[in-house]
Amino acid sequence: MKFKKALITGITGQDGSYLAEFLLKKKYIVHGIKRKSSSFNTSRIDHIYDNKKYKNKFFLHYGDLSDANSLIEIIRSVQPNEVYNLAAQSHVGVSFQLPNYTTQVNSIGALNLLQAIKDSGFSKKTKFYQASTSELFGEIQEKKQSEKTKFYPKSPYATSKLFAYWITKNYRESYGMFASNGILFNHESPRRGETFVTRKITIGLSKIIYGLEKCLYLGNIYSLRDWGHAKDYVEMCWKVLQFKRPDDFVIATEKQYSVKFFVEQCFKYLGIQIKWFGKGINENAKIIKFNQTKYPNLKKNMTVVRISKKYFRPNEVSNLIGNANKAKRLLKWSPKRSIQHLIKEMMDSDLELIKKIYISQN
Ligand code: NAP
Ligand code: G4F
């Protein structure tokens, strides 16, 4: 039996690690591109690499989206059936400070990869998935955003991803490549990068619980997002490439919550009652009721959340919610995990992580 080969860029990231697990379970041979880093960057995939079961099924290659030669080399040697381009400078806030770098990686990187497939003579053999994003909708032009909604990117990140979206379509139309865009709304997990807001909240509250920090500082807590679970969403990346033709799909839960709601739900899960005071930059949350025996490091009236100007962006996307009807209809998909499930999983995982750090320090 011949196994399918997949190549994943961004395999060391949140989605890359879940997608690798998903594809290995589907009996794929999985190749991943990791970039050179001065410190370890494989913690999300070490458990796969170390698993004897995957000894001849999981391979890592050094490469970088900004290094076209490395991509050509890898495509030629791997000859993948499917390429998932998940690598990116994926932080919207950071993209304002690194606009050029973000564009090099996210725009030119996607082009380099498409061109590597074409130049290697695999345009008709290799399917290509581009990790597009709900950030393309930015200043929203419709209440719920679908594949038909006009784009209005509001950051260097979103603008760079807009190029990647169009170049993917362009290679599909110009060279008959099976090249598709998954326009994914926010998706989170215990493996989410620590500077994205959901993980920042779950890790921040865990540190407060263990007395390692006193307060969590956030930016715009009134921002609204459509948050799904990364595990549900990587299944979609795969489904997008199994569809009978290349196409573009919005993937979303169609439910919307504020950052403030996410904070409140995390405290609720912990059994801690908080109350909000003040307005604007002075808004803050204090602890009102909690179990002192369970949480010895907390105090009544302790301020646990404050607002900091530092986390506001020069141009904010304050309202996103998707319409995933097309994916539901054509790919027979609907998300399995709720926001409550997500919060429980993330809080439990971060409490465990911070407990280990606390024990090692005491
Ligand atoms: P992530 O955790 O930030 O992972 C990004 C990955 O890209 C990491 O493996 C990173 O390597 C790699 N990378 C960065 N620059 C690279 C370069 N120059 N060459 C090669 N690899 C590079 O992101 P994610 O949350 O998994 O998201 C996956 C993709 O989906 C990204 O393209 C993101 O923009 C897009 N997306 C994400 C969401 C979401 O809510 N998560 C929603 C829509 C779209 P290191 O580990 O070495 O840093
Ligand atoms: O968690 P975030 O940084 O995610 P954002 O900007 O929505 O981008 C993520 O989702 C996109 C899909 O729509 C992806 F394409 C992208 O790669 C990334 O994965 O911020 C969410 C919201 C924003 O409105 C932000 O301003 O939370 C607000 N926020 C409030 N305080 C904060 C903070 N965001 C961060 N990162 N840190 C804060 O302290």
C-alpha cells in the first residue's frame, strides 16, 4: 500500500503540531519544515518525534519560507501529495513593529512555496493549502463574514495574508494547481502561543493563582472574536484538500464573545467571583469571593486584571464572526468543541504547567 505524503510548513506551531498528529493517524507520511532557531522550538512536536511508532513516518527538514532554495530542495526530495503552508509571522500586534519581515515571510514565503512546487514540475501532482485568515475581513463589510464578504485588511499581518490568499488563487487559475485557501477564524488550544490573548489569560490567571504574578494586563477587552478549537480546525485544513476541486472556505464557529467574557468565564471555571470597576484605561477587575483554602495566594479586593495602553494596536479589528455555511454544506463539517470545553482544557493545562514551575521554585 502506498501512503500519501504531506509536507507541513509551520509544523512547530500550534496548528502544525495538531495537523501532524491528525495526518499520522490517517496513515500519512508527514514531513515538516522547521526553521533554525537559537533555542529549542520543537516542544509541540517532540512527543511525535520521540514516538517509535512514527519512526519511519515523521521527518523534519531545516528550511525557511524566506529561503526559496531550501523550499525547492525539500519539495524535490519529499515529492509531497499535499503541502500545508501554515508557517507565518502570525502575531497581528507584532506585525505593526515588523511590517517588512511579516510581509517577507507571509507573502513572499507563500509565493516561494507555490513557485517551488511549480518549478519542481509538481503543479499537477501536489495539492496546496494556504492558511488564510479572518483578519482579511478586518473592518467588516458584512455582519457575518463569508467567502463572499469584501476584504478590508487592517494590519501589516492581514495585508501580507491578503497577498498570499490571492497568489494562491492566481496559481490555481494560471497553472491549474489544486491550490485552496482555508479562511480560518481564531482558534485556540493549550498549545496556543503565549502572547495571543486567550493563552495570555489562561497562563496569566494560573500565575496569579500560584502567587507568581499579581495582576494580568490586557489591551482592548471589548474586542469580539469567533473562537474555535485548533483540533477541530486542522481537520478542516485536511478536508479542504480532500474536496473534489480547489476552492476557498471560511471556517468558523459562528459564535462570538468578547475578550472580557473570556476572562470572566476563566474566573468562573476557577470558582472565583470578580467584579469590574472603572472605565476605559482605568477599568479593572477585583476578586470578590473565593475559597481561601483552595487559593492561599489570593486576597479579597485584590486587583487581578488591569488595562495597559501597551497592548492596544495602531489599528484594531474589533468585531469578527464567521458564516461557515459553505464548509458545513460542502465539507460536511461542524465544530465539535464549545468555548466552555476550550476554556476548561486551557485552564487545566496551564494550571498544571505553572504548578510545576511553582514547585521547582519552592
Ligand atoms: P503559530 O503557532 O504562530 O506557528 C507559526 C509557525 O510558523 C511556527 O512553526 C513558526 O516556527 C513558523 N515560522 C515562522 N516564520 C517562519 C519562517 N520564516 N519560515 C518557516 N517557518 C516559520 O501559528 P498558528 O496559530 O499555528 O497558525 C498557523 C497558521 O494559520 C499561520 O499561518 C497563521 O497566520 C494562520 N492562522 C492562524 C489562526 C489562529 O487563530 N491560530 C487563524 C487564522 C489563520 P517557530 O516555531 O520556529 O516560531
Ligand atoms: O489573540 P489575538 O492576538 O489574536 P488576533 O489578533 O485576533 O489574531 C489571531 O487570529 C487571527 C484570525 O483572525 C490569525 F490570523 C492570527 O494569526 C492570530 O492567530 O487578539 C485577539 C483580540 C484582539 O482584538 C486584541 O486587540 O484580543 C485583543 N487583545 C486585548 N488584549 C489582546 C490583548 N491581544 C493580545 N495578543 N494581547 C493582549 O493583551
